[in-house]
Amino acid sequence: MKKIFFTLLLLWSVNEMKAQSLQKLIWFNEPEHWEIKNNSLIMQVTPKSDYWRISHYGFTVDDAPFYYGNYGGEFEAKVKLTGAYKARFDQMGLMVRTDHENYIKTGVEFVDGKFNVSTVVTHTKSDWSVTTLDKVPPFIWIKVVRRLDALEIFYSLDDKTYIMTRNAPLKDNAPVMVGLMAACPDGDGFEAKFENFSVKHLPDQRRLEWLKNHQ
């Protein structure tokens, strides 16, 4: 009986993947202009907006657009990003957020004419890491995987081959906000398009280990 339950649980968890209904998500810092078309979100990013806390620059900002849903447990989220980047630090991607002092944002950031896969990890204070791309792609895929007390971050140019850029700590066993973020710290805004946003719930590793040891 336990083997049957274990198998059904695994199959249900692995197969449960669907595009998110964007109409059901919630705005934090709603931009002035945005629309949902063909299950894609297109927004004009709010000028002079960002997410950052304290370190290096000495200021805290928490005012960029974020369109999100609430999720618990372990999951995989991904999205296709296309942006008409203009100014230094124009950025868009995914954000996983517990509260205003604890969040991870990752995606594309335009710096000095170059495309970077950028991640900011904030736990009271923010840090910043970048991977500079050799060529400017027409779009990029970003994927995050939450496992236990960490978030794994990947990017892809074709939604097939994913390259890991970072593994960052994230509070374990707590609900989080997961969604689409864009910011324009220095510029006057730009158009950001998010396509094929999806979240896949993953089997809880602790539960699978317990079932394995109690068959």
C-alpha cells in the first residue's frame, strides 16, 4: 500500500505542470501601463524603480513592479524574457520573496551595453552577482528551483539546455511570493514582455525520504 501511495504521489507531483493564469496573480507596485495578451504579460516598467537593501549604496528601495502568486513547498518556476532595454541597470526576471527584507530576484540586467544574467540575494542586506553573455540574445529563459533551504538559479537560450549560475539560501518550509519582476533604477522605463510563465510543484524531499524508509 505504501509503495502504491509513493508511486501515485511521485507521478502526480512530476506531471503537475501548467502555465499560470496571469489574471489570477497579484500586483505589488502596479505599473501605470500593462496588459495581458495571449497569456503573456507586457508592461511599461516604472521609471526610477528597483529592489535593493542597504549594502554598497547605502539606500533601500522596494518600489518596482512585481506580479506574483503565493506558493509553498518545493517548486520549479520559469519564464521567457524579452525586453527593450535602454538605460543602465534596466532589468527583468523572476522574484521569490518572503518579505521586504528577504527576497531573491534574478533575470536579465542591461549594464554598459552588455546583457548579464543577474541575481540579487537579499537577507536584510543585498548582494549582487552577474554572468556577462558574449552575445546579445533576442530573448532568454530564466528558471529557479526551490529545494529545502535553497534556490537554484539557471538560464537558457533555447529552453532546452540550462546553465546554473547560482545556489542561494532561502528560508526553508515557508510560503513565498513567486512572480514576474522588472525594474528601471536609472532610466525612464522600458517595455518588458514575460511569456510562458509556469510553476511546477516538486515532490517534497523529506516526505519522499520518509516514505522510502518506511516501506
